[in-house]
Amino acid sequence: MEKSKKTVSVAEMGKGSTGRVIRLDGGQGFTGKMDCMGIIPGAVITKVNQPFFKGPVVVKCRNAQVAIGNGMARKIIVEVLKD
């Protein structure tokens, strides 16, 4: 029996956790911005920092690190690959 994968938002991931983007819960403008940064369904991302309070979240996607707002991080749903 296969173990079910854990899905969380990027904001809920721990520092250093890696996940595969499974969905973007936003409109056309939001998904367009994420597309420009390479954060699309199927992309593997790693959370670089754990902000204190509600600061920006830094994620690594491919060979780039990008900072996204906490609200945006809550709209990116990932399947956790490595905690």
C-alpha cells in the first residue's frame, strides 16, 4: 500500500523542505507572475528561509532564489518530497 503524500502550502513548509508544485490557487495575474519565476505545476522548489511573523518567503526553483510574499506563498500548494 502506497503512503499518501503530504500536501501543504509553501508558507507551511519548514525551512529546507523540498516539494513539487501541484497547484496554484490564484487568478490569471498570480499564475502569470509565478510562471515568469518558474514556479509552475510540476516544478520542484525548496524553501530557503522560515520568516519570523509574516515576512517574505525565499524559495529556490531550478538555479534561482526568489522572494515571494507570504500571501502568495499560501497560494502555492506543494506535495512534500523531503522535510
